[in-house]
Amino acid sequence: MLKDTLYDTLSATIHHLPESCIHKVYYFHDIRIIFQTNHPALLPILDKMLGVFPEPHKVQGEATYVVLCYENAAQFPVQLPRGRVRTETVRLLTNTKLKYYRGGNGSTLYQNYVALPPINEAAVSVIDLAHASALTQLEMPERYQSTFLRRYVFLLALGQLMHKFGFEPCHGGAITSPWDAQQGALILGVSGSGKTTLSIGCAMIGCGLLGDDLVMLREQTADGTIEAHAISHEVSIRSGSLDLWPALSFLRDVPADKRDKRYTTIERVRSGVACSKAPIRLLLFPTLTMDARSSVTPLNKASTLQKLVDECLSQKYTTPQAQERLFLFLSTLAEQAAGYRIAIARGSNDGPQIVRSLFVGNAL
């Protein structure tokens, strides 16, 4: 059913819907998102995701995002094309299998979710990067967990769509200096390395917080500076962090997921802590150790770049062009920001004070 472009298909599909589509305008930083759906119950989920971003003073781009719901996946107007190439298969924390595909033209991406009741039914997201448009098709949305839709369907589709506007998703946390929102730090590491412990701890001692596990990076056209942008105002905190910071004890009554993570908003961590964006001046690579005290090791530019490549370049960048683009992006970031390896002592809360001292030294 694909026409010349996905945008043409979306327009034709919406035009022939038997019921009226709901239309709403959102923003993701300086990008306007024209959202449409045939299922009004989805609006509160999108409001929670994107309603935190105010209308910018100047809009730098516009994207279309459509979510259509059906009783059966066979009714989806856009099916996976025969010429697709599978680029990755992952199993989400819910155990749902997610398969990534790329279309024959290279600029159309597909995210195919295998049904796993009672968590989710079948879903397919199609992202047309060339025309800044995306379509998510849901089978029986009333059978989905709302958190699954927000974290694993809508967020992933929008994250891919923002590639068109220079945003690069990053599995890491981001904070700002307690006294200067233009001094940001990116915290990178594998799951369990201490990213959240460090970022939440920094927020507790006065730093601003953009996110503990996922942010967007973008190079500014004016001066080439790479900034971190918040993608969600939700953070997830393990029991170990609750032991270190008594002010977070309210989360003990919140159910934990299979990774022992409890979810809350940034503002509940500390009022006024949430930040929208910040230039990256520090690159922090934490690891958990059995040492008695935490310690820090400066990295030269070459070592910093190698750590960035190790953390950020994964096999999902299957094309040489995509790998080269990201490598150049990371090279710019390594030149722009000072890199440090931080060994965080288990059971100690002295890591944030080390970061605070690094902000002081970087400001001199």
C-alpha cells in the first residue's frame, strides 16, 4: 500500500478513515510535532511525554506523527515491505521481542513489535526520515500497558524521527553544574555501571538533571557545540540509590521492575532540578568498585574518544555512512569536553562531590 512516500500513504490513510482523527500540536525542544490519532485515549500518554516541552521562541523544524489503532494487525495500512532488511532484534525488559528493519530506500525504518499479552499486542512503527513523518499502528491499544506504549513504542518512534533534525539518542545520563546551567556533563556506561547512582546523587547535592539513562545529543549549527537535550522527565532508581539518599525513601513503596528500578519524575527527586538542555563540557565514565573510596582518573583526548566509541557505536549503525557520521560526531565531542573515569565505591555517596570538584576545575 506504500505510495511514493510514507507521507503520501499517511495522508491517504487519514483521509479515508471512517471516524475523525484527533489533531494536536506538541513540541520537542525547537521541533513542532503535528500529532494525529483515531483513538482519544492515547492523548494523556502523549501529554505526559511531550506536554513538558513548552512552545519555543523559534521553531527550527516540523514533523508529523500519526498513531492509528485497529482491531486486528491485518488491517494495518502499512505492512512490512518484502524488500526489508533486518538490522537488529532486541528483547525489551517486558520480554517483548522488537525487530528493527530498514526499507530498500535506506531512509524508511520499521519497528515491529511481537504481541505479548497482557503487556502488548502487535504494533508496527514506520519512520520516513526523508519526509520527517512517522506512523505507529497499534492492534487493540486498550490491551497495552500504558507505560509500555510510552517508553517502548512512542518514545522509540519519536527518537528515530528526531534524527531528521540532528538529534542523536544517547544511552547515558546528563547533569549541569550547580551554579552554571551552561556547564553540562554527560555520564556514559553500560547498565549497572553507576550512571543513575551518580546522576541522581549529583541532583541531590544541587546539580541540574536532564536524565539518568537516556538523553538526546545535537550539534549546534551556530558554533558546532554539542548539547545534551532532555528526552523524558522520568528517571528510574534502584534500591541501592535509595539507601544512599534518605530523601528518596518515598520511592520504597513504588513497585520495582525486573531490574529493581522504580520510576519517578525528575521534579520529585528535587524540586527545580529538571533542566532542558546544556552544552557538554565534561564526559564521565563511571564504574562500580569494591574500593573504600571513590576516585577519578583524567583521560587524554585519544582515550576519551575510544571510550565514547566503545559506549556509543553499536551494531545498530549497520551502514558505513551511519558509522562515519556518528564517529565524526563523537570526535567533536571528545575535543569539546574533558574526559574522566570515575571509580565509584559501592555503598559510598562521595561520587557526586568528585563531580562537583570537576565542574570547579573545568570553570577555572
